[in-house]
Amino acid sequence: MALDEAKRRSIVAMVEEGVGRNGIARSVGVAAFTVSNVAKQAGLRFDRQQTVAAAVAQATDAKARRQALGARMLGTLEEARLRLSKEPQARGFQAAAGVSTPAPRRRATSL
């Protein structure tokens, strides 16, 4: 289906205003690929600075989440180590971590 001239003009105007590709596509009711093609045919380009800034922010947020997760894991391990050192009868890490362990099975003796 061919794109009518009104939609084409609308897309070009929005690109010139600095509206993002996906926003234009939603607004006009066409695929993002169509928006890119119309912009390219008109000799226009999208401002990639917002995309770059968003990617940098996302990477920074991911790094902060990894650091927070590492700190929580370290805290949990330190707590478990302390519980192990205080319980000489503990049968292993599960007991120190507060996880119940089944009692050892006794072998049946024959008479």
C-alpha cells in the first residue's frame, strides 16, 4: 500500500521537529521502517544523541544494579559464615543458613 502524501508530509515535519522515529510511527499509524524510509528519501536524519544518552544511562544503571547485588550477596555470605563459626554441631552450610536438613537415617538392624 502506497503512503499518501499527507502522511508523508506529516512524517517529514515531525522528523524536522526532532520527534523520535517510534513516536512518529505511533502518531501517524505506520511502521517505524516506513518513517525511516520517508526521512531518508527527504534527506533527513534522526538525532542519535538521545539514543546514545539512553544507552549510556542504561549501562550505568546496570552497573549500579550489579554492584548492589554483589554487596547483598557478600552480606549474605558473611552472615552464613558467622552462623557456621558459632555452631560447631552444624552439619554444613545448610544448617548455618537456617535451612532444615533431614535427620540421618538409621539402618535397620536384623535380629
